[in-house]
Amino acid sequence: MEMIIDVILKAGRSAVELAFFVLLPVMVVMLCLMRLLEARGLLDALVARLTPLLKPFGLNGMGVFAALQISFVSFAAPIATLSMMEQRGTSDRHLAATLAMIFAMAQANAALPMMTMGLHLGSTLAFSLIGGLAAATLTYHVFGRHLSAVEENVDESLQHPSAAGAKGVLDTINLAGAEAFRISVGAIPMLVLSLVVVGALKRLGIIDLLTQWLTPLLALVAIDPTLILPSLTKYLAGGTAMMGVMDEMRRAGQISVEQLNASAGFLINPFDLPGVAFLISAGRRVGAVWKPAALGGCIGILLRSIGHGFWA
């Protein structure tokens, strides 16, 4: 019993520190910046310029906005855009391509805070874009070619608050700060639970056993066994939980900056159990196209993993 209480207390302390001292400051700054750019109409202008360039990849205007959201806000941000796309009559084929792109890209709620651990943001964003575009293209032209391409009066305009005058700017900042606080606080339960499970598995020796069993297999493909723990955490509990485990491993000197960057392709993306479940809840049609989107997303993640492996 004493061991369990000790694991819970340590997990709780680590989760709160990570949420409030790492995740919250980054989310506040990035969300304020994004919301101000939205309110000023600058993001709309950027989306309008990029849309013609990205149409061959199977993306429309709102798909471009979803890419900006996952890259600079969080993995949860595109859910509103996916829901809006479904309501406004975007075709199933475009929905699948956009969902695949989101699955394959690096989510800001993990990538941006992990800069403090030594993650190279420039290469992460570059490979994220490459993987996302590859995932969208393959889904639209190959895996989702059987889906309907019929658009039903699509309205791609995006509704944003106004930031006219000092009061409008202050209101936008306050709303963005409140949103960042909700994201950070909402991450705490999953962080605590995942860190408790990870801590218990460590104390019971299960992680050591898994590492021992899997080391020969991983050696065949030149993968470091120290990545077993963050990988298990990521795909079972999500990217934020993985970030918590990676933070502890970096503090303990168990993983290097080179290993962190080499593994970013398959560790920093929303394609995990919590992420997939959350994103496909955006709507009935979004949930119906998750299979071709998952296939495209896997190819995009594979390309990102290869790129990060060679770059690091």
C-alpha cells in the first residue's frame, strides 16, 4: 500500500508541474497569437493563399486551417473544424484526407513544450508537413478513392471574434488564456493516471521484462530499447502522457537529445487510442471515414519516422 501511495503522489506532482509550468505557458502564448491572427483576418488571408496550392493534395480551405490548428494549438483544436466541415457539406473524400493529415502531423500540445527538452522544432514542423501532405494525398487519391466526392454547398468561411480596438484585443487574449487553461487542466487527469500506471509497471519490474524480451527484436531494426516505455505510454495514453514520461527520462538522463529527435516522427502525433477516439467523435461522417484516413496517416507517420531517423 505504501508503494502505491508513493507512486500516486510522485505521479501527481509530476503531472501538475508539467501541466502548469510547461504546457500552460506555451499554450497561453501560442493560443493568444493564433486567436489574434484569426481575429485580425490574417489567418483567413493565409488560408486563401494556400488553398489553391494544396487542393491537389485533397485539402480544401478548412483542411488548411485544421493543419495550422494542430501545428500551433493542440491535437484537440481541429475537432471543431472537422465538425464544421461535416455540417457544411464537405465531401467524405475531403473529410478522410483532412483526418489522415491530422493523424500524421505533430500536435502542438506535445511538440512545443518538448522544445524545453531539446526537440528541434524546425525539423519537426517540416517533417510534420511532409507527412501530413503525404497522408492526405494517399487517402484522397488511393485509400479513399471509393468515397463520395460530392460537395454539398460548402461554405469555407471561418467565423472568428473581432479584435477591433483595445477592448476587442483584451477580450481575445482573455478568451485564449481561458482556453489554454482548460486544455492544461484537462490534461492533468490523463497525465496522472498514465504516470501512475507507468510508475507501477516500473516498480513491479514489468517494464524491465518487456525491455529484456523486446531488445533482440529492436536490435534487428536499430531501435533503442529505452524508447519502449515512452512508445507504450504514447499509444495507450496519448501524446501528453508520453511527454510526461519523456520529461522524467530526460531529467534522469535516460534518453539523449539525439534519441528524442530521432523518435519524434512516431511519438509526436495524435494517432493513438485517446487521439483517434477523440477526433472521430467530431461527427458521424468523420467517424465513418476513419479507416482510409488511418491507412494514410500510418504512411505519413512512417515517412516522418524515416525523415527524423536520418536527420537526427
